[in-house]
Amino acid sequence: MYKIASLFALAVLLAAQGASAQTLKTVKDRGALNCGANGTLAGFGLPDAQGAWTGLDVDLCRAIAAAIFDDPTKVKFVALTAKDRFTALQSGEVDILARNTTWTSSRDTSLGLNFTGVNYYDGQGFLVRKSLKVNSALELNGASVCVQQGTTTELNLADYFRASKMQLKTVTFATANEAVKAYDAGRCDAYTTDASGLYSERLRLANAGDHIILPEIISKEPLGPAVRHGDDQWFDVVKWVHFAMLNAEELGVTQKNVGEMVKSDNPEIKRLLGTEGAFGEQLGLTKDWVVRIVGKVGNYGEIFEKNVGQGSPMKIARGLNGLWNKGGLQYAPPVR
């Protein structure tokens, strides 16, 4: 009886997977992943003059392509503004939105989207000129602040000033690029966005050394990729690519040593790298899906350091984005 019940459950699971496997099949048939990215934010999503994209979010999409095709270049990046990013995902223009997007309750429940995880824990801060002689955001009473409209940033700004009983003059712009240019031109006393964005945007200012980032973090900004509702298999693929990169870092599997690590006797590493079990096949991928990811793109720590950490011009400390066993919040369920 138990065996019959188990077979029935397996049949139901396989039928459900077949019914909801549209996106993975579509991506495979197309031969490339369509990734909605930022296009203007160094460290997260930015093409160079030759059109080559780099960034933490960019590398997540490359990792998904590596897992599916064994080729991280099989990605078409679509530059999206904050205003059109959700529509692009909802309409099917992109398969995944990986654009430094904050996971909130309303976005998770009312837009037909699922956030798959947090690939960067962030919080909103303020950039000001040193000449303003301000050392705290609580000294910005009456200040004019440049901000991008239609973002959680704009809402958090208003909440913070209201809660702190300070007067605020908000100067809004359709794009982050316009807001930064206006700040650099002296139209505002301060510029506000996620702290990671402040490090990135400061590099573009005429005299970056003349500006400081204030110490206050005024919000929780869990940034992560999102996919459409209704395709559980694709949701699992995107989610577990991120988890695989975290588990690889935790287990010491790197881009340089992954070829040797496949010979490991460590049970966790064997499951992760596909020499034991069928965990890749359960996702609709290959047995060596994590070998492909780490070998072609890297583990989470490697892509962090290269794009926003000490190996980048931004030099952001790991902080909250450190692994859970190193004082951070990044934690992945086990492959087993």
C-alpha cells in the first residue's frame, strides 16, 4: 500500500512539474535566457562601451545560463528602468528580473511575482557634500533631497523625515541617472538610494572625494531576483542557483578548485557537485549543474568580491552579506 501511495505521489509530482515547466522549456528552446537588469548601476548591472555587462545581478543570470546551457554567455540582458521593470517580467519580455529590486509584501502579493531569495541585503542611506558639514542624516532638517520616483526609496525618505519630525523638500526624477546628475549639479543638498547604490553612484560624480555617505541606514532593503507566479519549476531553478552559489562558498568550492573538488569524499560536496544523488535532475537540469555554475561564474563570495567587494572600485565590506557562519545573513538550505 505504501509503495502504491508513493508511486501515486510521484506521478502527481511529475504531472505538476510537466504542467508548470513552461519557462525552463521556453528558455531551452530559445537558446538563451532573457534577463531584466539595471543597465546604469555599477556593481550590479552595467554594460561597458562594447556592450559587455558586469555586476552582481548580471552574474546571477550568467550562473542560471551556465546551469542550463553550460555556457554563461547565453544571456540577453534587457536594460529596465524602475518604472517598467515589473511590467517587463509580467508580460514575458524577460524570464527573470534581476535588477536590485527590494522584496516587499505588496510586490510579492499584488504583482503576480515571486521573489526567489535575497542576493544582497541592503538599506537606504544618504550621500552629501563634505562642504555641507553634516555628519548625520538627523542634521538634514529642511534639506532638499534628490530621489528617483516610483521606488521604495521615495517612500522611505518621506517616512524617515516624518518620523524624525524634520522638514523635507523632495526633488524627484524619473531615473536614477537624472537624480544623480541633478545632485552633482548642486540642485539638491543630498541624494538618497540604497547604500550599495550610493557607493556606485559616487564613482560617477565629478569629484567623488568631495562627497561622503552618512552613517544612518534608514530602511531594510532585501534585494533579490523575481519570477512570475505560476511556474514552480522555474521558481525552484532560479532560487537554487543562488543557494548553490552560497553552499559552494560555505564548502570551499571555488572557480579555481571545482575540478578537484568533484573528487572529494565529503558527502555534502558530493551532493552539491552531483557525484552523489540526482539533485540537478530534480530541477530539470543536469547532474553537474553546480560544477557548471561555479566553474563558469564562481561561488557567491567570488562574484561579490569581484563586483562590489574588495576586488571592485566600490570596495563594500561583506557585512550582512557575509555567510551565516561568518557573521552575515546569507544562508542556504542544504542540497540533500
